[in-house]
Amino acid sequence: MHQKGMPRFDTYRLVKGEDLNHHGTLFAGRSAEWFVESAFISAAHVVPPENIVCVNIHGMHFSRPVEKGDVIRFTSRLVLTGRTRLVVHTTLSRQDDNPPVVEGFISFVNVDDTGKPVPHGVTVEALTPEERDLESRARALPRRG
């Protein structure tokens, strides 16, 4: 499958009391859970979900806190593919808020039913300057660790 452009997938969450840390802001562990889930949805658009395994959260860079009652949006897009690897860029933003509160990349691997990496046959083509920038940044990520 060859995909021209990088479709965006948005998911929304309401930050509730049970999502907060001891400072009264969004707990990083909860945001990491939602971050990976959002990236997974993007990868599952091109590969069957049962074949996807998360292998690396390359980083979640927080620029400011998120408060109770905020409605947040996770925007994910597949930005790079390898033979078995899928790299997704994800941002977390408050509604109508730029720049994002959090951004980062996550790598997934396509596996068979025994957990062995297998080719997925997906390619993605960056069309816009923004997409080319995300692809370039994803290529610079470490493959392991």
C-alpha cells in the first residue's frame, strides 16, 4: 500500500480529577497512555491492529501543564515507514491552542502471530514541507533504545 500524504487522526479527551498528579495537573503516565493509544490508531489505519507492537516512545516533550477540565486533542500521523517499522508523530494540544503542549514520536513494528517482525508493505510519501520536516526528524531518531 502506497499512501500519498500523511493523514491526521484526532482523538479527544476530557482531563478529569483521576487523571491528575500530586501537583493538580495531568499526570505524565496518563498522558503517555493516551499518547501511545493515539499513535496506535494512526498505525492501525494502514496495518491490522493485531499485528502492531509499540517498540519505542522516542520522547514526549512537555512545554506546559494541562489542567483539570481541559479538553485536549491528540493528533497523530504516520510519518515514516521501514520494512517492518512504522513511525508516528503525535501532538497533544488544548483546543484552539498552539503550539502543542506535548509532542513526540513513537515506533511500532509489524509482527506475525508469533511476535516475529514481518514486512508490512506500506510506504508513505511526504507531500508538504511540514510532512517532509516530520519525515526528516523521524529519520534522525535512534533505531533502538
